[in-house]
Amino acid sequence: MSITQFIHRGKHMYGERTAFVYGQRTTSYNELHERVSRSAAILQQLDSSEDARIGLLTAASDLAITLFFASSWAGMVPNYLNIRWSEHELAGSIDDFRCRILVVDDLFLDLGLALQRRCDCIEHLIYIGERENLPSSVLKYDSLYASAEAIEDDSVDIDGLAYINYTGGTTGKGKGVMISHRSHFAALNTIAAEGFVTAGDTLMALPLFHISGIAVSNSALMLGNTLHILPAFDPVQVMQVVQERQIVQALLIPTMLQMLVNHPQFEEFDLSSLRHIRYGASPIDQALLAQVQRKLPWADLMQVYGQTECVPATFLHHRDHGEAGVASGRTRSAGTPCLGVEIIIRDEDGKPLPRGEIGEITMRSSFVMEGYLNMPEQTATALRDGWVYTGDAGYMSEDDFLYVVDRIKDMIISGGENIYSAEVENAIAQHEAVVQCAVVGLSDEKWGEKVHAEVVLNPGASLSDSELTEFCRKYLATYKVPKSFCFVEAIPLTAVGKVDKVTIRQLRD
Amino acid sequence: MSITQFIHRGKHMYGERTAFVYGQRTTSYNELHERVSRSAAILQQLDSSEDARIGLLTAASDLAITLFFASSWAGMVPNYLNIRWSEHELAGSIDDFRCRILVVDDLFLDLGLALQRRCDCIEHLIYIGERENLPSSVLKYDSLYASAEAIEDDSVDIDGLAYINYTGGTTGKGKGVMISHRSHFAALNTIAAEGFVTAGDTLMALPLFHISGIAVSNSALMLGNTLHILPAFDPVQVMQVVQERQIVQALLIPTMLQMLVNHPQFEEFDLSSLRHIRYGASPIDQALLAQVQRKLPWADLMQVYGQTECVPATFLHHRDHGEAGVASGRTRSAGTPCLGVEIIIRDEDGKPLPRGEIGEITMRSSFVMEGYLNMPEQTATALRDGWVYTGDAGYMSEDDFLYVVDRIKDMIISGGENIYSAEVENAIAQHEAVVQCAVVGLSDEKWGEKVHAEVVLNPGASLSDSELTEFCRKYLATYKVPKSFCFVEAIPLTAVGKVDKVTIRQLRD
């Protein structure tokens, strides 16, 4: 029993209903079944080995998701490669993952060719675009598909791997998180049971290589929804699609939400169909939350927190986004443990800490990873007795709300004091002239590290270092107040839209 | 992480919302949290041993469910005893289960006292009713509760047992099915993800000792619904409650549905709030289905099939209950495998059979039992390599629909031919004068077994053996046509409302 069950169910339960809308192309659930079973034949013919793996280096598209499921159908393990990574980083994960087949689209054909030359494991490069006159080493998917005949589902056991997903490439060697079918089923059932995904047309404006993209695409197929796929996030395109196709639900990250509600054309679109906005990757800035609620009052909001290693971990439900939620501070939390998820905050020795005390967030559930591919030591560190050690620092309130304060490695130690950047960021964000901010520790001879803030101001607003310093003193102990500020146009983001603190530190250190 | 998570979540997510309505008594989610944490103190004080178990011999009630969760909270394993069983049968399961605490309500106080005398393991008898002047060996829950102080949740690991549930008592010694918290979470998440349960006021008119009762009560608490509990099924009371309290969803068994729609007072009630009717325990008779759809046209229907050992296993969704579903025969099926459930039909040697061929239904999922308590041999027979062998005979259609034809042991072997009673029953049920029928094999010198039918006719209708024989010949091979008929007022039912073939055979053999 693999997640190809969604493809079988799709055919007999949803039939002619549309599974994918991608540009002008639509695919029904019947067609998806045919596409997957025939594409699986292509893959199996190219690689019939027992440990066959397949790398997918493409923007989000109907075909990419089809090939993800075709991999399972063919008994292979798929991996959506991180399309924001450099050739060097990608080669590292491919050499680790040892895929014989690499799939690329128009955007990544050249990079795919370079990787084919560089990585000796790659035997076949499949191109899913429409270009003709390809180099001889490239197989064109359309041509292969034309002559492929459907094969029976040859997928693995429920305890076999559903996919591998690389994380952490920006802070060292990427780690290949291994997720079993059983685990993926459990995670998707939980997000459906909790109402994080529901029936209705779904927007997909996330990259597939991020766990949120996998969750959105696969849960849509599980529930028989129509998935409207955009190859990349573009605020105007998102608003157009929501309006035209009456999108009901979308998972966005706060940065995307900000780009939407602040867009000069925002008022031109009717977004009233969008009843469910889900966000993740980071808690929402309080000013942004207020703005979203003012501008999209019909939408219920729900936050997810988790890691590829164990996701979902917590949900902040819509009911906690209202006035009471803001007043109680719950909107600054990551919410409460999901159904079947246990969270314990631990000290450096792994001992559980009392509520209210900050320590490492650890979690256990039916959907933890199997481990990191080829990394027994890192696996032993991250996964102990069934518990995922997240590397995130946080605390649990008396009433079971989880507050994530920082990555443990992002914690600033200044003059021997632990400073959590989130706390400083929350203080700065209170200032009405501030749109966004990010706080990091920079090396300092005297203090070890000193607190530094990057700040984006409202258009037209101005603010001096000393004004902001004074403002911060109202909220923070002196040692937490930034020693330096940079007022910038925009804050650098990582591939998945999180604030890129590594880059900030490199720039300012 | 145990299912006490529902109690914690209930408090912080639903607070003052009503969890239970039972007669004139209502319990909010806040109150439920207090009730559970204080009741757990009572239980722990009476039995602090590590393998503490508790037997609950009560009709469905708010307090019974509260004590079920209090057991988990106190680190104990609860068991809703089968209230239809005889003292002898109950003593058998109690001696097997070895509970030191037995909880009884008004209906079962006398039986509880008898069991206390009979079973040496029972140390404490807790009475949850309101009677005064109790025998000295009885502890009154209300009195204990008045002085109990809440304790911290002391529940076990996610892989510990959530409950034990006895099955099969009518055909030999009852078997104690052991279900872990992890498994129960997975099952409830799946029924929510598939829409078998949803948000909204829920009717509970099922006994708690049946897995369906546990699923209905616990899923309601998981989703924050209000559960309206009736101590027993009574058609008029059900209709009253649905109308008065605007019940949205109810799980009923076909026999109950029949009693509802055929009730002379049916037209007197407004049941239009009842949008979701779920049924299980057996497929629905086609005439009854048509009647339900005509009389409750606003309700969507969904069937569940499974066993305590692995439930849910399949769902027949509402979409397959329409005209096309009837025409294609799907309404006679048990539906398609649930999300994450794999079903294989096997021959006597355990080898998978092709689609369309009848064999033993086996299933695998994340919610199979841990085994039978104290029965390693029966466990090894029923649970092999993670697969539950159901003892049900059935086949899988080309399009993934499961058809349950019989219990394997109910299969009739006549003159060397295998005859599935369901097939014969379906033929007889086609006759317009027939309301209900049941087919069994009776011992026969010549044939080994002969096919016998019990038939209930429409009021006023009459039918002779030879007329019905002739009618059956239109649908069945001669060897399958019953050799004898009994026209009866009603067909005997088991405790959970299934046709009681054991009793029929005893009566007629």
C-alpha cells in the first residue's frame, strides 16, 4: 500500500473531475491514472534496479507531480530536488541520493545537462518540456510517453519510502530526510482531520522541493480536489487565479501574504472565494496579521509549524487568530500539538523542562522521518527513541501553546546572556514605521556576539538608530537592544522564503 | 501521548462548548477536563498497580465515556464490557481481563454485584447511578468524586493500549482485541479525513461495547462536537432528539434505519437537520436503501466495513449510493479501501486471489490490533505479517470495490458446492412481498448441509414455499435455492443488531 492509492481512488471516486490545472492544460483524475501508470512504464524501462531512485529538478507543474507518483507506481523513490540550489549543492545531493534518472523541465534543462556530466550516477536525463532539437543525451518525455503502455502498480510496501527530501543545504551538507508511505499517509490524514486542508479548489504556488509543496499537492489528490498549479509565486498571478478560478484554499508563507496584501493592485481583484488561508514556515508578524484580517476578512487563518523530519507538529487554529488570540499573545505562538503529536521541551541533557522554560523542541508522532539517508550519525543525533530533536528553541505555555523562539544555532550569546532574536524582532516590529525586521548576532570582540537588526521601513517613513534604540528599550532589557541597525529596502530570503540569517551575517560581519 | 489529548485540546480549543448532552445533563469541554482529571484520581487511588485495568459495564452515558478517558488519564486500560452478554460470558471476559475496578450504572448494579462475588479479581465496584442505600461493597462515584482532586495526566506511551474490546463471545470464548493509542489515533484521523465524521452535533445511539460506539464517541470529542447520548436505541426517542437538537450526523446500523423509516410516527418529525447518515455492521438491503433515500433525501449516506481488529477497512461513499451505484451493484458492496488500508483476498493457503474470485478478506493498515489478550495462538492465526485475517469471505471487483459475501464459517457447503448465503438472501430480497430474510445451512444427511431461509413478509402479504422456490430459480442455480423456508415475524438479531445465524441454526437444526 503506497500513496499511489490516491491515483487509484482518484480514478474510481472522482473520474472526470479535474485533478490539475496548469496554464492552459487540465488533467482529469481518469487521465492522471493513465498518465501515472504509463509514465511508470517509462521509468521502469529505464531503471529496473531494485533500489531505483529518481531526481525531479523542475518548477512545480502537473507533470512533475505526475512523475512523483509514477515513481512510486514503478517501485522507485522520488526526490524533488531543491531548484534554488547551486549546481555544486545539487551535485552533492545527487551523489548522495544516487539517482539514475534525472527529470528536468525547460528552466532546468541546462543545469540538468551540467549535472549529468558531473554526476556519474545519472544515466538518463528526461526532459518534460516542449523544446525540440535536444542534445542527444536527453530523452524527451513526450516521445517516450507516446509509445508507453500502462503497467500494473508495482509500488512498495507501506513501510517503504514514499520520498526523500533534502533539508539544510544552506548550512552545510544537505540531509536527505526519508519519509515512509505509512508516515506520509498519517501526516496527510492528520492535516485533513484537523481541517488544515479541506474540500475545494486549491492553489499551489509553492516549490515542490519544500515539504509544504509536497503536502499541498498530495493532500489535494488524496481529497479529490482540483489543484491549480503556478510554477512560481507571483502576487498578481496568484490574485488573478484566485479570482478567475474561485480558489477556496491556499497555503502561503507570511512573506507571500505580505506581498499579496501590500500589492498596489490588491483592490482590483475579487478574492472572496479564498475561505482558507494556511501559512507556515514562520509565525506571522502581528502587523501583517492585522492587515490580512482587515483585507481578507472572509478567510479563516491557520498556521502550521513543523520540520521535514516531523510535520505537521502544531497548528494555530483560526479560533486563536481573533482579538482574544492577539491579546493573549497566542498569535505569536505556533499553536498546539496536532492530533497524535507529542511535544516536549528539553534541556541540553535531553531532560524535559517545566512549562515556560526555553529549551530544545522535541516531538514524536506517527509521522516522524525514518532518518537521514547515508547519515547514521546525524540520524542518531536528530532522532532519539522515536523523538525528533528539532534544533529549534522554544517553550510551552501552561495552556499547551508552543512558542518557537529561535533556531538554537541562531541564538545570540552576548556577554554570556542568551538572546532569542525573535523576542528582539517582536519588539522592533511594534514600531509603526517598521514593515519587517530581522535580528542576528554579529561577532564582537567585547561581547562575543552583538545584537544587530536589519529593518525595512514603510515607504516614506524615516527613523534613526537612536530613535529605534530608545523605542526598543521600552520593551527589552538593555543587553537585548540591538547595538547596530541597517535600514534596508528588503530582507534577504532563503529558497523557501524564510529570512536568510546566514546571508545577513555574511553581509554585516 | 495518549488519546487524553482530546481532553486537553477540548479544554483549550472548545472551552465552554458542550461536549455531552445526556438526558437533562450537559457537560462542557471545560467540565469534561475537570471530570476526567478528578475521576482519574479516584481510579488511581483504588488501583495504583502498573497493569491496572478497568471494566465498564454500563449503558452509553456521559459518565461512562468520562471514565473511559479517566482510565487513560490514570494510566489504566479501559474495557467497555458487552452489556448484552450473560453473567457467565461476562465473568469469562473479566477473568481474562483481570480488572480490579468494575464500574456499573443503574441497569447493571445487580449484575455487577453478582460478578463481584464471582470474579476474584474485582476489588472495587463503582456505581455511577443516583440510588442511595447501596450494599456496603459498592462505592458511589458521586461521593468519591466530591472529594477527589484533579491529578496530572499520567497516561501511557502512544504505543501503550488505549482499550481492549471483546468480540466473538457468541461463537466461543470472547477474544480481547487490544488497540494501541497510536492505532486509535490513526483510525480516528482516517474517519475524519474521509468525511465519515465531520463537524456538527452528533447522535450516539449505539452501545459503547461495540467498536462503532467507541469510534462515534471518541471522534466527536476529537473534533470538538457535541455528543447527544441515548442509553439505548429507540426510534421515537431518536427522532425526537434529532428534531429538537438539530442533530447533524448519526451512525446507525441498517436494522435501526429500518426501524426509523418504517415507524408509524416517522412523518410526525422534522429530521431535515440530519445531513449525514453513516451505517455499518452490514451492507444495506436495497429496498431499505431506496426507502431511506426517498424518506430522508437530504441526507448523504456512507457505509463503513471493518472489524474490531482493523476498522475502518472500507467506506462506501455517498457518491456510490445514487442511481448509478444501485445500477452498477456498488450499493451491495462494502465500498473501497479507506485511505492507507490495503485489502487482499486470499485462498486457503494465504495466496492472493485474482479480482472477482471469492476468498478470505485480509487487510493491513496503521490501525490493526496489537493482538488478542492472553491468546497467542488465536493472535497468530488472525494476525500474520501485519495482515488481519478477517474470517469474512469476499471478493474485490475490477474497480476496487469490496464485496463481502459471508463469514467463512457461515458459508454453506451443500453437495460439495460452496454457497454464500448473501447471494441467496439477495435473490429472495428481490421479491416484493419480502421485507427481510436470512439464509443459513442446516445439517442434512444427503447434502451435508442444506440451504434454509427465514423470511419476513410485508404485513398482509402471503407467499408459499413453492412460489418463493420458483421465484428463486429465476436468480439462482438450483443447488443454491433453499430447500426449506420459515415465514417468521422477525429475524433474531445479535447484540449489535446483526442477523443471529447461530440462533437460527439452533432453532431449525
